[in-house]
Amino acid sequence: MERKFFLVSDKDNMRIDMYLAEALSLTRAKVQGLIAEGHVRVLEKVPKPSLKVTKGMEIEGELVAEVPVNLYPESIPLTVLYEDDFLLAINKPVGMVVHPSCGHTSGTLVNAILAYLGRKSI
């Protein structure tokens, strides 16, 4: 489901990605993704994220609903440094993403821990 937006800029000489992030309460990365996917338009054209807004500039677009991320266990080797009934200390490999996010839906530390805990009798 998409929510449409229409804004008239009240700022001058500010990057459009920064302006929209502030105006729509989104992260700048999320706004840049919306622009890259063609969901933001100025004068019916998709702008570059670096476009400078001017006062009175009309900006329109759609906010696209995000797909929920499902967590599932993955058998990924972990180096457990310490474990008791309340604490699990792990040596996280360099480059391993901690939790699922946009662009990282699998292979994360959370996926590995879910599998690790699933193998143990809790």
C-alpha cells in the first residue's frame, strides 16, 4: 500500500534527500531509496538526491509500505566465549551484520543465535 505525499518546500539551498528526511520523518537512506526507485518527483521527473530545493518547489511522491522481515534460524557457526542461564557472549565475526534490515534478510547474528538456541534445550 502506498501513501502519497505532496510538499511545497519552505527551504532554500538544501539537498532534497535531507529536506524530505526532515519533512517526512524518515532516514536519509530511506529517502535516497525512494528516489532511486522512482517514488519521488519534481516537475514530473525523478530528481538526484543531491538536487537543491528552493522555496516554493513542489515535490510529490509515494511512501511505499515496507515488507515485514521474518526471523528464522540459520545454521551459522558461532564462537561462544561465555554462556550461562542469563548471558551469551559471542565473538562476532568481522563483517557479519547483527540483525536483519533492508538488504540483509539472512546470514545475520540474530539468525545464527536463533539456530544456536534452538539446538539447546531451554
